[in-house]
Amino acid sequence: MKKHEIIVCMGSSCFARGNKATLQKIKDYLKLNNLEEKVVFKGNRCFDKCGKGPNLMIDDKMFHQVSEENVETILDQFFSIFRIY
């Protein structure tokens, strides 16, 4: 089974705008949803989209303006996880 790939931009612009907190939120999300074995998660130096950052790529889909506040929604939509609150 092919693993999904999540790449968070660790370039200085994205990192300064919050990708450090987003990185931790993704790690917590993967653990909470038992996805750690199904995902390769890594940082990347830059996607050359600094003006649209912080940036995140899941498989071949790029997400812009990713924040600690919206990353869970992005992950829920990608992995089709729906929660009842």
C-alpha cells in the first residue's frame, strides 16, 4: 500500500509565519487518527510560493495560507474524516 506524503514548508518565510505550530498540529493529528503508519511526513526547504505561504503539500496537492487554525480542516477533508462534535 502506497503511503500518502505530507510535506510542510520549512523555509524561513513559512516558518516565521507559523509552520512550526502547524508542524506540531499535523504530528498530533496523525497520531490521534492512527495515520502515522500510512503517511510519510517531512519538511521541505521551500516550494517557491513564499507569497502564498505558509505552504503544505499532501501527495501532489498544494495548500496555501495554512495555519494552526485551519490545518485540521484540510487534513480532515483530505483523509475524509468527519467528526461529530
